[in-house]
Amino acid sequence: MNPVLFRHVNVIPMDEEKILENIDLLVEDGKISRIGPDVSSENAEVISCDGKYMIPGLCDMHMHLTFRGDLDLYLPNGVTTIRNMWGTPEFNQWRDAINAGEITGPTVYNCGQILDGDPPVRPADKYNVTLRTPIEGRKEVFRLKREGYDFIKVYTNLPLDIYDAIAAASKECDMKFIGHVPRAVGFEHVVEAGQHSVEHMSYVALEDIETAARSGIWICPTVIVQNMITELHMGEDAQAMLKDERLKYIDSETRRGWEMAYEGKEELAKIEAFQAFLKKSSYGKTKPVVQKVYEAGCRLVLGTDTGNPFIYPGFAVHDELVLMVDCGLTTYDALKTATHNAAECLEVLDITGTVEAGKAADLVLLEANPLENITHTRRIAGVMKSGQWFDGQAIEGMLSAAGEK
């Protein structure tokens, strides 16, 4: 892999809120080797970056893989790392093939199958396991460790004794356990048990915020899900979702499922329990809680819950960034949730998550400054993954190929 020299670029390193203006950045052997004025390299490909901005690669910390083609939409959107929130052996194979350079895609971290109680929220299948005893919970953790998953995921209907067995076994296996706050467990016990992250804002109440801030537990709000629910079931023009130009990138089976979700919205809205769910989960209810969580200094990472209807792989990261700013985060702090914070949560901040010499060359080149307007993260001039450079033309080719599948 030849060296690449980015000439006259404005670097937003994300180690603190600053811009290193009009400097050079050299990538060698998949890593950032030098940053500064007048950097030179005899063998490097030189990329002129006048007026452009460099940020670390973005990360989606809560998404769901389904099809191999899903992976093709992340790099064109500047997303160089994903945390997949359910697992199958096939997903581990994709992860390992990317790490080995056999296929192109983002760095993948996989949860194992979702661990839930009886009755489960979702029926047992290749993505979900129903547990009935603490011994079963313990066995599942050790199985998932043997099969090479990166995280354990706990779910809504776990009883306290099984949850505690999973927590203890995860610690023995040196695996982080993440996920929902089970109803029978509660937020305070989740913190005491050492759960690494809580997924979705709906599991964080106002009375939990002080505990969350004090403990340092990571929170992944996935605001876009609540916004999607609001738009799909309460929006004035929900039918616009069926006209989104990004639908062409979605496989036909998934697209039909999304259309069915739209077609069934009126029937769902008639159900009293679902009406109560809408009132609790709407974006209008979520937004002030996110703002208070942020103001309290809780540790936040960005996730999209891609896999849900009308939430697009890769693209949704930019949608979530806009929503995070709308919830009160500064543009810098919103961007931090998808870069620095994500790497810190994954415990890889020493190798990625910021633009610094010695770190992995996972980079996004933007046409405009995202600190001035967070929507500028969508204006991608090029993406680098592990030192491999994809310019605008390559990105267009990747998207075109994805749209033809």
C-alpha cells in the first residue's frame, strides 16, 4: 500500500475542540505517520485538500446486520466502524474477512445472540435466545465467548437472577455486557452490576440521570428510532418515507418489510397499548431527556438502530448527528459521540477515534466544516479505511453498485 499525503487540509482531530488549519497529513502502512506543515514523502500519492476538512472515521455504535449488502453502505457514508447488536456465526466471518483484507467494509464488533427471559420480547431464532434459568444464562455467555463474539447483549425480559448470572459469567470471560435495562432489574442495579452501556433513551428516566452521570456508564440514545416512530405514525406526510431516494440501496426483501410497516401503521394506531407506546416513545418526549442527560455530563455514543424500518445503513449516522444537535448537543460534542467517545467505549481509543500520529488511518475528508453545520458531515469528498483511499468517484461507484443489487 503506497503512502498517501493529504496536502493543505484542515484537521479536526477530536482530541479537543480545535482545528489544525492548512497542514499536511501523511499516511503510511495504514497509519497516520506525520501531521504538520510542509510534510514530504517521495513515494506518496498527493491529494490536494485546499478548503477541505478531515475528521476521524465515524462509528455507528448500535446497528443490526441482516444482509451482506448492508456492509456496502457504510464506507461511502464515512462510517469506518460499526457495533452490530445481534450476532450469527456468519457475521463473525464477515468481521474476520474485513480484518484480513479479504473484503472491503467497516471494522465490525459483534454482539452474540440477544439474551432474553421467558416470555421473550422476540421469539427464539438465530438472533435471539430465550433463557429460563441462571445456569442457562451462564452457559450461553461461555458459548458466545467460545464462538468469538465481542460483546454479550442483555434484553428487556430477563429476570434478576438470570441477569446476575450473565453479569458474573461475562466478568469471568472478560467480556463486556451491554443492552437494554430489563424491567425486573432496573437502572440502578444495571449500574451496580457493571453493565458497560445502556441502549436506547427509552430505558433512561429523569431519575436515573444522576446515577448515570456519577457511574460513567455509556448511553447510546438512538434518537432516530423515536423520530422515525413519530414521523411514521404521527407525521403529517408519512407517505414521503416511501419516496426516499435512498430506498434504491435497500434489498427488496427489506424494502417490502418497510412498506408493510407503513401499510400497517393505521391498524397499529388503533391499538390502545400501541397508542400508549407512541406517547412514551415519541421524539417530543425523547428530546428533553437527551438534553438533560447531555447537560448532566453523561457519557454518550451515537447509534442508529439500523435494521428498523426507514433507517438506512450508513446514511442514518448523519441523520442521528442532526438529531443529537437538535437535542442540545454542540456540533463538536455530537461529532465526538461518533468518533472519540465511540473509540473510548470500545476501548480502542489508543489506536483510533482521533486524528493523531500513530493512529489508524480511518479518516473522512469533508467539503465543509462540520463544526459550523453538522449537516456538512454528509458532504464527503473521500474516505480512508486502514490506509486505503476512496475518492469521490470511488464512493459514487460503491453506491451505484449497491443500488444495482
